[in-house]
Amino acid sequence: MSTDTSQTCTFTLGSCPFYDFQVEEGGVGAGSVVSFKIKSAGGVRNLRMEITEPERGRILVQADTGSSGLVRTFTVTPHGEQALVNITSRFDGETGIAGFVEGLVAPRRLHRVYVEELTRLNAYAREQRDAS
């Protein structure tokens, strides 16, 4: 079962289940490899993501090299002197009743995760703007 979620969020604080974030290769843009753990309903998943930039400076894609099928796409759209960031996810979920439950729970949980990510991104962008 494949689940698609798309979140464009207002900036408020949430709770992020991602942790043990490591940059394994690169660190900026295409060619980078990162790994992290994520708390899920079934426990903890270890993820290793390869980064591509199909459209440099506008679209960044993180794709899991393992079995989760997780693909996260970050799209940046200029909006005057600001930018809008949209995060879209797709992953291979469980099957059967576990898949049904995951399909109900995952979108809400990911929404909270992405609110937190966008909050952190917004804070960083404001710091960089104010420093220049």
C-alpha cells in the first residue's frame, strides 16, 4: 500500500519523531546521504536517505535506500521576498489492518512532523536574513 501526504503548514510548534540525524556524505544538496531514526507506531525505523535535486534550488528529494519506500520532496516556490515550502511524502505502508490504521494515523502524524520542520526552517531563514 502506498500512502501520499502533502502538507503546507502554518508555523506553530509540534513534536518531531526524527532523531539521531547523521550526515554521511556531502551535506548540501544533490549527492548528500543522511541517516536518522524515526519513531513509528511499530517502534523505531532506521532510514538512510539519498538526496537529489531535480530542479536545483527549487526541488529537493530525499529517497530511502531501504525498504520503507519513503520519498520526501521539498518544493520551494518564490513568493515576493519570501518563499513557500511544501513537503510531500510517499511511503510503502503496511498491509491489512495495520495498513488501514497506518493510513488513518500517518497523515496526521506527518502533518505535526512537517509543522515542526517548517518551523525550524523558517527560524533558520529568518536568522540568515537578519545576519546579512
